[in-house]
Amino acid sequence: MADAKEIEETAMIDRHMDQVFDWAKDNHEPIRDAIWNHEMEANDHDTMKTEAACEWMLKADSDKVKEYCEKNLKK
């Protein structure tokens, strides 16, 4: 069973893009999915490479997730 710290760490990636970022209007996609989709595109849809590229987000704090999204997903 997940402890409180683990739940807190993953809470950001489970929120929808438009709940966290004002520039992501009407994007109801969870942040974890947006990051996954971005990495899938970057890795030629190679699931194994994408899985490795996304591991960091499971342990990242909110600031790191926000920083990644601002740099890579903001349009």
C-alpha cells in the first residue's frame, strides 16, 4: 500500500494539464499521459525507450514536473 509521501509525490502527475497550467486550456489529459505521449513521439513510438525516459516522473517532485512541462509541452 502506498504511503503518504508516495501519494504526495505522484499527485502532480495525476492532475489534469488544465488544472495546473493556465496555458493548457481545455486540456483535460493527465500530466503523466501528456509526458508519456511527448516521449513516445520523441522516441519513435518505442515503448521500451519511452518507459525508460519516463521513469523519472514517478519520483519527481512537483517543481521538476512543472519545469519539464513548461520546457517540453507548452505551446
